[in-house]
Amino acid sequence: QAQIGPVLIGDARYVRPLIRRLPGVVGQIDFLCHDPAFGAVVLPDSSDHSAQEHALTMSIRLDGGFDPYWAARSKQLQKNMRRYERRLDEDGLQTRFVSITDPDAMGAAVARYAALESKGWKGLEGTAIESGNVQGRFYEEVLRAFSGAHSAAVYELWFGDQLAASRLAIASTRMLVILKTTYDEAFDKYAPGRLLLRSVVEQAFKDRPGGTIEFYTDANPDQLSWSTDQRWIEHVSVYRN
């Protein structure tokens, strides 16, 4: 499910000799889903390799505090967010942002995420996380393991006593990586996914100043309006000749 393929090569200089060390006659080696920001396969310009754009990912640099970051967002994005908040006020909905990091709470948090995702279009297509299915067990195991090292979180946005949106994330001291996100489509007009994202970003500025949020997605223009940086995840091919 990862948008990035880890490369277990310490230095790009080892890529070329590898072609002639592998058994048989190797015509090319493909490094799929290569992230140029985190990988050793960064080769000088030449004719013995090529790169194919795969997905446009994005990140947010956590520099200078949340307020300057938000002030630099497009006027349209800020206007839209004010509109969603106004709708909440008009309809008398109280919001609550929750950050869950306790390992003992991860199982229930993933189960809530699964129930919410299964209600939407992913549930209809059969691609949603479900409690007990392979995906559900995988994400629960990953989040439990990372939370034991204080490196995982489930972020939730509640409208009163109803879960409106949820995000699964893992982290290091300086990087937060968004794994999965979902929202209750019944609350579409309030854009709960966007409201939750703003709270997550604001929290990240407090927790990891100077770090980054990595999304590892194929970002559309709406998503890019939140970013400070973007780059292509690539498929890199290295040729024998």
C-alpha cells in the first residue's frame, strides 16, 4: 500500500556495478516508486537511466509556526474553511479534535476508522479497511507497534457524539507521515476531512517544529493548496548500456 518503495542501497555508486553482479544477463533494473528526497538512487544526468513520473506527492514544512503558514494559504482555501465553520455554527454542531497515541487505545481507534471508511464509497467498492480483514489487522499492528515508541497517532474530528473524520499517521521526531484518511460522507457540506486536516497541521507545528508532514499521495490541485512543497515519486530504470 506504500506510495514509496524503500531502496536498500547505501550509495548510488553501487547501482551500476549491481547490474553486472546479479545472476544471468541483466538488461535493466527498475526501482519502482522511488522518492528522490529519501533514497540512494540519485544518479547524474546520463543516457544509461530514465525516470517516469508516477505520483505527485506533497509535504508541509513545519517552519515558523502555524499562523504564518495559514496566512500564506490561498485566499480561496481560507474562504472555504470559514464557510464550513459558519455552517457548523448555523447548525449548532460542536466540534472536538482528538489525538490518540496510547498503544492500548489503538485497536479501538482503528476499529472506529474502519467502521467510518466502510460506510463510504470505499466500502461499496470493497477496498475499505474493515475490523478483522487483512487491511484492518495490518494497520492495527503497525499503529500499535509505532505507538509503543510514541511514534503513531490516530487523529479524530467529532461532531458532538458522532465521529466525522479520522486520519492514521506514524511519525519520527521530525516527520509525520499520513497513512490513511476517511470521513463521514453524510457530513459532506461541512468538509470534515479538511477541518480535521487543519487541526492535524496545527498540532504538528506544536509537536514537531522545524519538521515536515509527508502525505505520500497523488495530490490534486485542492490538496496542493495545503502544501509548501511537492515532488514526483518516480519509477527509475537503470540500463546495462
